[in-house]
Amino acid sequence: MTAYLQATGIILGIALSWVAVQYIYRRFAWRHPEWGPARESIGCGMACTCDEPCEKQRQRQARTQ
């Protein structure tokens, strides 16, 4: 049971750490606009593996360029 709780705690800690890193990254980009906007990961979030990017991905790429 302790191994289960430890594994759950580690996974939760990693997830919360990633949220904290994203917050720090966005805050830094907001404080330093001369370096450009914060770059988000490109992708539509649909986990597709097609060769042609989908419409949402094309729109995001057009906005960042």
C-alpha cells in the first residue's frame, strides 16, 4: 500500500511541477515582451499522426508567424 501511495505522490508531484514550470515561463514572457510572446506547443491536441497538419494546427501556426 505504501508503494501505491508513494507512486501516486510522485506522479502528482511531477504534474504539479509541470504546471508550475508553465506558470513561471508565461510570467517571464509577460514581464519581458521584448523577447516575443511565449511559445506554446504546436498541435491541435487531437493526437493525430497524419502527414498533413489539421486545420486547427494550421491556424495556430499562422498566428505565431
